[in-house]
Amino acid sequence: MSSEQANNPLHGLTLEHIVVQLVAHYGWEQLATRIRINCFKSDPSVKSSLKFLRKTPWARAEVEQLYLKTFVS
């Protein structure tokens, strides 16, 4: 493991894994109340969420932070 990634708890996790785990834990409705983005509210799916999150750095950062708070802390 490189020293750059040694302290990164998200290292090795795909964005898809993160989204799937959050949906399994919270469900789409609860996820939409925690992170207010339309891809979680309006006809949500993993595929549409990934497409949006890959293009939108601030939203991806919020999803990653929720994952860390939920599963790593």
C-alpha cells in the first residue's frame, strides 16, 4: 500500500459499493433526507446515482462523508 493511501479509509472501495451499502443501510427515502440530491429522491437507482455522483464532486464528497460516519466511525 502506498503511503499516500495509508490513512484513506475509502481506499479500495468503489463508488458503487459505497452507494449500495448506504442504500442497504438507510433505504432511498432516508438517504434522500440525509443528502438532499434529486437522484436519491426522484426515481432513484444505483445507475442514475452513480452517473450523477461521478459528475458532481460536492455530492460525491457528501456521500463519502456519510459512508465514513455510518460505517467507519
